[in-house]
Amino acid sequence: MLLRLIMFVVIGYISYRAVKNVFGTRQVPPPPQYNKGIGHPVEDTMVQDPICQVYVPKGQALIVKTNEQPHYFCSRECRDKYLQNNS
């Protein structure tokens, strides 16, 4: 009787693991973030807004290039203020 119980437990465990491997949740990596239509992935580094001094993820920042140097902004307001001061 005890041997049958042990055998059912082992068979049940093996069945559970087999079903879990077949139907279990699979981790899918998120797609890479792209920078506002440029078409290449952006690394996840933090950049500082020159107006309000806030750090934002590079992939979410608004970008303005002046003299081939990019400037990153947290919002349209900061970007517009920078453009007014530097035009």
C-alpha cells in the first residue's frame, strides 16, 4: 500500500514537471527601445537635462543637436526654453 502511494506521488510529480515545461510561462525579452524614429536601439543610460538638471533615461529624452552635439531634455517645456535661450 505504501509502495503504491510513493509510486503515485513520483508519477504525479513527473507529470506535473512535464506539463509545466510544455505549458509554462516563458520569459520573452522586451523589444529594444528606439529613439524617436532614428531606427537604432538606444542604450539605457541616464542623461541630464541642461535646463532643470533632472536625469532622464536616454531613450525617453527629447534630443536637440547643436554643433553636432546632442542635448537631452526631460520635457518639451525645457527643450523650448533651451531653444529660446540659444537662438
